[in-house]
Amino acid sequence: MKKVTLLLCFLCTVLSSIAQVPVRGVVQNAKGVPVEAAAVMVKGTNVGAQSDLRGVFNIPAKPGDVLVISAVGYVTQNVTVGTDGSLTVSLVDSDSQMEGVVVIGYQKITRKKTTAAISSISGKEIENLPAASFDQLLQGRLSGVNVQNFSGQPGATPTVSVRGNSLVSRDFDNDGFNVINQPLYVVDGVPQPTETYTSPNTGTGTNFLAGINPNDIESIDVLKDASASAIYGSRAANGVILITTKKGRSGAPRVTIVAYTGITQRPELRDVTLGTVERRQKMEILQRQLLYPN
């Protein structure tokens, strides 16, 4: 009985492999140009292939199988394998990365029409995240933006560097100046003075940007090159961070509440004697400090 079962399993495997035929296809874009390095996968399996310089691929599949074809910059397509064993797939350009509107100081423009170095983040990506200020939430979320905390003091201003530390600006005080590398912050079109968010002595100080609630931010755009930040002049030497807050909308009123709660235990304090009792104890210690028992 076992031999018969093994024989049937072997025959089923052979028949299944025979049913699969090599499928040859060509991947091209809407203009007929071959698409190189397009990934071709048989849906529901681990069988895959990749197109070559001519956009040609070969993959074993059965008639009726669905091929998932994807490439960088193109919309993923599903194609059903026919009986002839040949396919021609035309991929459509993907504009998802070029959608949206960015602010570059003097105008609002769609991302696909600008050549400036701009990084953007939506307010939805940083809302409801616990942080002392929104600038601490930018670390690791924007290319070319480095956020570091050099002080453990609560509410201290972190150091934000755009385009590295190659450019510096000077913060003068009565005793001299300190070299800092902070970008220019613009909140709803209003540039914020440098002394608002830096300390003339240490470069950290109290972070006045913590007064901006991350839940009230609509978007944050970072201008990193000269063409995007030219309107702000020399103040934009270290980059510009544009903050757009949420505005009122027409329609039914809507109330959103974000709150954080916690429970802490009261510390146990030791008993301390004060006043006359404390003075008497200290006098006894002074009077008997040279007296030792035999």
C-alpha cells in the first residue's frame, strides 16, 4: 500500500511539472521602451524571474497562472498566462511619488514641477507621538536632516543640522559669539528669529519651539538648496524648515482631544528633626565628639 501511495505522489509531481511550460515575455513602458530589472512573480508561489536589458524574461508557469510584474517607477500589473506561452506587458508610469504640493517660500508648487532639494513630512506622521517638541520627531524621517540632543535637561533645544555641518552661523552676545548650525524656522510664513530658539551661552537653552503642538501641524517642508531658500537670503544659509499649521475648515464643528495620563507614587521621606531639637542634637555631638568609651 505504501509503495502505491509513493508511486501516485511521484506521478502527480511529474504531471504537475509537465503542465508547467516556460513562458517568455517582454516588459516595456507606454512608449515601447524595454524595462530592465522588472520583477516577475507567479502569484501565490515563490517562483520568480527578472527582465534583462531587452526587457525579456522567462519563467515556468501554467496556463491560467497570474504573473505579478513590478518595477521601480511603474504601476504593478497582474497578467494571466495564456496557452501560447508568450506575453507582452506594457507598464504605466507611477506618479505617486511626484504628487502633492510643496511650499518653497515664495510659492506653492506641485512636487513634479520643482527641481529643488526639498524634503516633506505630513503632520499625520508625527501626531500622537510623545515628544517634548516636534523637532525631536524629525530624526530619521527626513533625508538630509540630523537631529541630536546634547543636553539631558528637560526642554533643552536639540541641534538640528540640514545638509551636514559644513555651514555655520554666528550667534552674538555681550561676551562674544557661539558657532551654531541651526536652520531658519518659518511658521505659517513668519520667520522666527534665531535667538528665539537658541541660547547665546550654550546653544541649547529652553526650546521655545515646544510651544507648537505636533498635533496642530499640517506639514513640514525642509528647503535644502539655494534655489528653494533664496527668498530668505543669508538667514537660510543652514537651510529652512517651513511649518504649516492646520487651519479651520467649513462644515460641522469637530473637537479632537489628545491627552496623556500617568500615575506616580509619593516618595517616602525620612524623618527630619528641626528647630530646638536639631540644635540640641548637634550640640551633644560637638560636646561628646572627643569622648570615647573605655
